[in-house]
Amino acid sequence: MADPVIFTPDRGAYICTNAWLAAFAMTGAMVVLWLIGNAYVWTGAPAGLTAIGIRAWYLASEELTATWEMTDTTLTGPGPRKVALNQIQAVNTMGSFVQIVTTSGDKHLIKYQADPAATKAAVERAMA
């Protein structure tokens, strides 16, 4: 049996993902204020930035410790997540996330990967 492969979240990917999320939140808030006719559309930018900044700070301690471990037969994640490799139907990348889709339709995210393509390739190699 080979040593397990550990997939850990990357702080840089976490920051980059949240920066993009903040940019979308800032834009979205400004658009909403513009659509409702608010004269202070610019206030949407700091509101969106603040909201995502607080969210990112609050969740960092949980998200940056959530590791996944892959053995020859299973992929085990945080909490009760456990997937047999022979039950994985698809492996997709979405930004810094790798999505695992099982044959029963369950979906799991390996979040904030520095190189999601490498994570996807490692899971696909283990499945073969």
C-alpha cells in the first residue's frame, strides 16, 4: 500500500479566490444601488469589500485546515466525507476547487488548491 496523498488548502489560493469574490460583490452591490436609483452608488464597493473581507477572515481558520487524504481505495475529507475511488464518476476543476462527483450524484469540493489541475490528475490516476 502506498503512502496516502494529502490535499491541503493553499493560503494564496484562498486569498485569490476571496479577492475575486470581493470584486464580484463590489460590482454587484454597485449595480443594485444604481438600479434602485441610489445617488451614492460608490458605497456598494466598500460594502461588498467589507462583507467578503469579514467572511474570508471568519472562515479562514476552518477552510485552511480542511484537508483531504487519498489512499489506494478511498478519498476522505473533513467531517464525515468518505468516497470510494471506484464510486467517483467525474473530477472537475472550478477555479481553485476540485469537484468530485460520485456515481450516486453526491458532490464534494477539495477547496483552495494551489494547482487544481495537479489535484485532478492525482485523483484520476488513483481511480485508474
